[in-house]
Amino acid sequence: MPSSQNFPIILRPQPSPSYRLVQWLLVAPIFRLLFRGRCRGMERVPRQGPLVVVANHGSHLDPPLLGHTLPRPVSFMAKAELFAVPVLGPLIRSLGAYPVSRGASDREAIRTALGRLELGWATGIFLDGTRQASGRVEDPQLGAALLSARSGAALLPVALVNTHRALGPGQTWPRLVPLEVRVGLPIPPPASRRRPDLEATTRACQEAINALLEAPSASTVGVNPCR
């Protein structure tokens, strides 16, 4: 059985002023107006308690959009080199991202993520660990499942639709295509830290996210506000 951490009962930190400022003055207009952003399934997001948010990764737009749309603060594990990118680095840091050095041990990354969970943040992890040109989950890594097993936190699958078309790998300028954030049902932690259990949970996350990506668009189904 997963070893649950001794988290406080109330686990919903208040976003900092800079977090709120960046969200509503920068990310919100870009997502809602330029990209005609929509959301679906936000009622499925647990409002407190440890939570590992797992998503596909097709664009550098993904961390700020995910941090803006979910109805609780999300802290992201991001490649350290992204923090040196002008505009993007300060933006993702203000939205709760923290750097993980390329080549750093899994143990170090997991320890940092556990610390964020203890502070009450939901922790966001892109399953592939790097952007995919297809926008789908293609080569999922086991880090999210291991973090879930270590903490006892459920995993929440989230699909970021069309971000790979808006500003995917190799693109210099964005394309103003409609974006949508879709939230699935929480997935329980792995039964143990053994590799077969981690792999089974990782596959479940991959399948859930890709199924959300393949669902009908917001134009043909009901959507709910992002907040």
C-alpha cells in the first residue's frame, strides 16, 4: 500500500499577489480572448488535499494555462533551462513552477515535489516530461505515479487541447486556434511502489488523457466556466 504523508487537514494555500496578478492581467486575456479558451470538468478537481495533476504537453503555453484554469493553486515541475527564457521564466515562476535540473536524480525531483504537496499545492507533472509534436501522451514516464505512491495523493488527468497547434515544438509565432482544458476523473494512487504497479497507473493516466483529447469539442458538448 502507498505510504501516505502526514499532510495538514487544510491544504489550500492562498495564491500570492503576483500569482493573481499574472493570472488575471496576462494569462486570462490570452487564454479567454486570443485563444477563445474553454474549460470542461472543473467540478472534478478536488478543492483541497494532496493532488498530483497529470497532463499532456504540447507547448510552452501549458504551465501557465493549467495554472490559470484549475480552481486551486498548481505548482509545476519544470526544466531548469525554461527559467532562463525571457518572459516565460518569470511567468512560470510566478505561477508556482519550480526548476528541476536536467540530469537531476529522480529522488531529488520527488523530494522537491513532496515538499510542495506538504505546503498545500497541487503538483502538476507533464507525463511525457517533454513536449510532443502530436499533443498526445506518447512516452509517459513513471515519475507522477511514483510521487502519487509516495504521498498517497490521487492523480488528476487533464487534457490540454490544441496547445501543440497554437505554439508547438519548432514554432516561433503562435497560431490563434481555439484551446480547451478538459479534466477527467481522479485516478487512485498505485497499489505499491513496485514497477508493475507504477506502470499500470501510468498507463491509466495516459489512456485517460488521450481519451479526453479525443472527446467531442466544446462546440458540441456543454462546458462550464474555468473558475
